[in-house]
Amino acid sequence: MKKIIFVCLFTTSMFLLVGCKFYSFTGGDVGNAKTIQVDFFPNQAPLVEPNLSQDFTTELQDLFTRQTNLSLVSNNGDLQFSGEITGYRIAPMSATAEQTSAQNRLTITVNVRYVNTLEEKKNFENSFSFYSDYDANAQLTGSVLEAALDEILERITQDIFNASVGKW
């Protein structure tokens, strides 16, 4: 009896393990892809934040390596991402009774070119954008800037992931 239970559990475990090779709980469908290439995203926005290009590129690489089984390569990847940061804008969002700004909004826009060398019909070029609001009395430096960038980069990279390999 113990032997039958062991064989059943072993067989079920093997089916689950093999099934996970083709499906990820994060929703990433990479097909037969084994490698990913994320090129450096230069900052071509009229207003430039010095570390934004490096931070964005690293965040996108980290997201894909955390949520998929893809290996990061510097060239000839099965899935390839390139593009540029095209917008970095600060604008007032709401006014007070004294006709001054109560909140400002930082908006970042990134143009992305995605190439799937294994399934060309999935290729795209698209612009992704997100924002973060902060108190107008605060300076967009230090922890305020860091919190805004964290929020924006997390959202933009997740949107890129969903558009390229996400199946939600």
C-alpha cells in the first residue's frame, strides 16, 4: 500500500514539475525562449535625471530574471528589448485657494522596441508612461525623488513585462 501511494505521489510530482517548465505563476509566457537581451536605455528626454537610464535598465533586467527562467545575455537574445527614455516631466496637478500648486506630478515616458526572434508576430514598438504625485512644498530630491522613481519604474517595467510575455 505504501508503495502504491509513493508511486502516485512521485508521478503527480513529476507531472507538476514538467508542467511548470511551460507555465509560470507570474503569467510570463516565454515560449521556447531561453535568453533575454536588455539594451541600455539612454535618456533622451529634454529634462535629464542623471541615474535614470541605468536605474531603468537594471530594473527591467531584474524583473525578467526574477519572474522568468530566462538567462540574461548581452547580444543575440531570443527576446530583445531596446529603446530610450523620451519623457521626464514635472507639472503642477492641483491648486490651492491661494492660486498656488498643492501637488506636482512627475511623469516618465519610455519608448520600447521588443523583438521576439522566435515568434516575430509578437514584436512591437510602444511607449509606456507612468507618474507619481508629490507635495508641491517638497523638493524633488533625496527620498522624495527616490520614492517617486521607485513607484514609476516598478509600474513601467511591469507594464512592459505584461505587454511582452504576460498573458493576463
